[in-house]
Amino acid sequence: MNSTNKDSEPAYFAVLVAPVRYDKRLSPSAKLLYAEITALTNKLGFCYASNSYFEKLYDVSKQSINNWLKNLEECGFIQRHIYRAKGSKEILNRYITIFDKPMQINLNRPIQEILNDNTITLNSKLNISLKNENKSFKKSTRSRVLK
């Protein structure tokens, strides 16, 4: 990590959201790593720090970092994106994206069912009822002010 590059420096604050903080499946060290990842997440929404950076930062083994990352990923709080050289196992880049709530993956649900969850008619009915409530609120407020 280049300390001269402003984008690569960790933010002053780290974020440890409640779903991560209270998840009993996560070790305290994994929670701390999650907070560190939030501090390193740049404007584009990902962290590109290497495992060796975290090893040096926390003075722990490579295996510890791997375990913490695996723990966070299995619980759905992060996702690792690994890009390898063609025809090789060499890792060119690794990016980590964070989630403040566990990812909800349901691969058995048909796409039509997902699309029907948010229909125009439901939105229209809700918007009409909200507009009517707002109009009646304005009328009652206006009449009170005028009296």
C-alpha cells in the first residue's frame, strides 16, 4: 500500500454495522477486519488491500487473515473478486466489496416471481393513497392556520 497515494490510505473512521457487530457466527477478529475493510473501501466501493497488508497490520499469520475473510464471506458480509492471469493460477488483482447486511441469495426463485414483486399497480395504488393522505393533511393544516 503506497502511503503517498491519498486514495489508498484508510479513512479516519471504520464502520462496524449492527448486523456484523452482533452476528455470533463471526469471530471478534473477523469483525475488526470487516471494519478495516470499510475504512479501506475507496470511492468506487471496493477495497484492494492484499492479505499481506492485513497480516502486517495486525501482526498475524496468513492463515488467520484467510480464516477471517472466509468467515466474513461465508456469512455474506463481503465478497471477494479474484482476477487471475489467463491460463495460470497467478492472482493479478483481488477486490473486496462489503455488505452491511448478509447477501440474500435465492437461486431457486424464478425471475418472473422476482419481477412480479414490485408491480406498477402496487406502486400506483400506494402513490395514490399517499397523495390523498398528503392532500387531506394539507387541507386540515390550512384550515387550522386560517382560523
